[in-house]
Amino acid sequence: QAVFQSDIGSLLEQVGTGKESLSFMKRRIRRMAAQWASAARRLDDKLRSHWREQKMILVHVGFLTEESGDVFSPKVLKGGPLGEMVQWADILTALHVLGHNLKISVSLKELHGFLGVPPGRGSCPLTGPLPFDLIYTDYHGLQQMKQHMGLSLRKHKCHIRVIDTFGTEPAYNHEGYATLHGYRTNWGYWNLHGQQYMTMFPHTPDNSFMGFVAEELNETEKHNIQRNKVNNIAVVYGKEASMWKLQGKEKFLAILHRYMEIHGTVYYETQRPPEVPAFVKNHGLLPQQELQQLLRKAKLFIGFGFPYEGPAPLEAIANGCIFLQPKFNPPHSSLNHDFFRGKPTSRKVSSQHPYAEQYIGRPHVITIDFNNSEEFDATIREIMRINVEPFLPYEYTCEGMLERVHAYIQNQDFCSPEAPFPPVNSSWLSSPPSPFLLLPNSSILTWASNASSYKSWPPLSALRLLASLEGQSCVDACQGAGLICEPALYRFINIKEAFSALELQCDGVESEMNHLFPAFSAEHAECGLQQDPLLFSCAGSSAKYQRLCPCRDYRSGQVALCRDCL
Ligand code: UDP
């Protein structure tokens, strides 16, 4: 049985020393300890009746190992990326606080030690049973495990979870399919289950949303922040000088400067970086805590388009700032932007921070075209006028993250073979199996309630079946109905009966490896079923197909979990 633990002493000891990245993570763990402890108490109350199994967990942070080049650690104090370290610190804390038995590795030597591979025997496969229930790692770590566990990785890979900031779509993950259809990249093709990849934001439901946390304020703090806000202070998002290189920035910065005092936290060695104009009050890179203080005073946090999808905007919004960011038209993706090129996703990034744009929105987040000077000017004046309260979505609070990680650990299972569907049951041979009874509920179809006895997580009772429009993905189709696409439920709708339930008349039915299937082609009245479960994908669309989409409901503020998922 896992027991919540709020003392972080043993966790700090395990994180180790000797690298700036580890010191950053330890400072964060210490600073947030009290928040985690009170979140653990609340979740413990909420889950009172639940028995939680204690798991043996290995966390191998591949990108911090010397063997992967560890390019991040030396840049911690120099404006380099910190988002990944924020996330790993929070993952470690969540697993520790949930009471699991944790081992942490940031080198190949430690990895070998924990896996019981004798030192110096490079690719000697692990022969015995895997001494862990779960291994959290990243793409670098996965590569290292392949090299050093050899063939046994294949045997044990259902225990692995890959922390993958931007996400991996099924078409890129499936080695054979990716190779045949031009989805091969440097990262993909591990043939994992899509939900074994865990992302920083809920980018695509094909992956699991891991996330991180931002500091939560109590009512007194919120009140004080609102009282002490200075309406004309703006902070620019970008701790590295190169993030200030944006073409045309002079124009909108001049407008902003007309109304507001502009602050920056750009790293510099001896003198002001030339990219940062003289009228900007540059504080240099600040410790996280001091950045929070600055954000508490500021009214506006403004992004210049890079970095993409980091933690800082959530921290700013949690401290009562309005986040102003550029809209990308056309959207950025691996097809048209260097940063995303080679990443195993074709997701279209509609602004610097699509989560802030789509899940938070006004009044906390304003997304506009920065080249339109009138609109920019009017927006700045509006921002100075309006009052907003500090806001943090539940899924980014410590309690929200604990709740989500708990639910994954206790319910996600990629190791047991999936029971065949449709179910084979002799009593159903005379009368049709109950899950085939699809009950219409407006344009969405619901499974007969007695189908929920069928083992699945999320439970089958959460399933709402619908057909996308031609050219629409299941991500968008479900979203349009106020739901979310749930890849774990695809196997229940990959049947002929699902087409007829939606009144799609099939002249022919084929079964194919195609990441858009199950789908209906109106032109040929042809119904396509998915041949390979690894290719079930919420992402992806084609003007030729109406896709069948398994949607589900979600908890308010916690998109990863359906209402009956806890
Ligand atoms: N940060 C910081 N000092 C600064 C600016 C940022 O400690 O002067 C922290 C910030 O609190 C956030 C982290 O850097 O948690 C990562 O921020 P960002 O959104 O820039 O993401 P990145 O691109 O670094 O992954």
C-alpha cells in the first residue's frame, strides 16, 4: 500500500549533487514542499476509500546524463531552457509524495546499477525479471536503455513512460508505417503505445498529459497581489538574448513603451545584450522566486513568439498578469518551422502558447496579430484598464498533478494483453452482445450502459461515438462537441456496427493500416477499419474521410481524466 509522504528529505538526498541542473531542481523541490504537502492531505481526504498499490519506480533522466552530452546543465544560469527541469523536479516530487518506492538515475552507471546490469558489459541484456513496475525516462534515456539492455528492452517496454515535451503522434511512433509513409524522424518509431508518451501540456490526447505545477496562491495572497499591482509594468517573456531578435519588434515595443515600463530578465555576462533596447529595465536572469515577485507587481507578461509552450506564462497568469502573445498565421509546425522540424508530430501550433490560448483565454490570455499596430495599441490600453484575478487551472496545481499521476499509475496498463473485442461469449451468440447497442443521444451515440462491465480505463461508459466532418481530425471533432478524443476507447468502435449506428452506409468494408481509420469515404461509400491498434490516432485528417471518433467527457480543470476515471 502506498502512503502519502510529505517529508522530502530522502528525495533531496537521492537527487544528488554536482550539476547546476540538479541544484535548480532541488531548490524548486524545497521551495514547493509545503504546497505539495497540503495538496497531498487534500487528495488523501478525497481518495479516502482507495487502496493504492505501492510501485517500484525508476526515473532515468536521460538528457542530464554526461553520455547524452548534457547540454542543459551548463546553461541553467545562462538563460538556457529550464522547462524540462521544472517538469522533472515536479514528476520526482509527485511520485515521492504519492508514496512510491523511487530510484533516481542521472548517469549510465546508476542506470546499470539499478537494472542489475554488470558494469562494463555494454549491451548485455537484462536477463532476470525487471526490478521495476514503472520506468520514467525521456528519448535520450530510451536510446541508452536500448543500447544497454539490448533485446530485453522489447520484453520490458510496456513498463516504460517517456517524458516527451511536445508529443509523439501514432503515425510517427509506428516504425513500419512511419518508414513507408514519410513519418520517419530522429525521435519517433519506438512502437510504444501512444499513451506511454507523456507531454508537458495536453497537446494531443494520443499521448498522456503529464504536466508540471505552478505556485498556487491563497486568498490573502491573491488579495494582496491585486492591491499591489502596478498597471503600467510589463515583463517580457524571454531569458535569452536570441529570443529578442524577432523581426519588426521595434514597432510594437515602441507602442508598448508609450504606455508601460518594460522589464526583462535576459541573461548577460558583462553588459546589456545588443538585442535588448536601452529603455528596457533588464534584471538579468532571476532566481525563480524573484521572478515570481516581479510577476506579482507586473500587469502584463508579453511573449515575442519564442520559446514555445513553456511554463512561464502559467506562472505569470497565476500571479495575476495578463499574458499577451502573438497569433501564428499560418500556424507553426514540423512542416514549416525549424524548431519543430524533425519532431514526431505534425501538430499545428496556432500561437506561442496554444494551451494558454485555448484552455485559459480571455481575460487572462490575449492572442493577437502583433503586426497590426492599431489592434496592438488598443489591446495594451485595454490591458491597463481591466482587472484580472490570479488564475491557475486545477490540472497545474499540486493537487491536480497528484490526482492525475495517481490515476495513471493505478489504472494505465500497457502490459496485459487486451481482451479481444467484440467479446467472445457463448450466451451472446444467440442475442447480439450488449456493447453493440448504441443509443442515440442527439448526434452523439452512447453505449448501452450494461456495456460498462467491459474492462477498460477510461471506462466504456464514458464513450461517446461521433463521426468527424471530412477533413477534420478526431481531436477537433470531439472538441467541437465539448468532449475529448480518447484513443484507449478506439478498440470498441473499430467495428462495422459503429458505421451503421452513425447511419453511414458501407458498400464495402476494408481493413487497412492507416492512421486515419476507422473512417468512412463518402465518395466510394467505403468503410475502413483499422488493422493495427498501434495506429489508433486522434490526430490526423484528410478531405477524403469522415473519421469515427471515440470521445469522452472530462473533469472540469482536469482534461486527462473522465468523470468516472478516479
Ligand atoms: N525562469 C527563471 N528566471 C527567469 C526567467 C524564467 O527562473 O529570469 C524560470 C521560470 O520560472 C520557469 C522556467 O524558467 O519556470 C522555464 O521558463 P520558460 O517558460 O522560459 O521555459 P523554457 O523555454 O526555459 O523551457
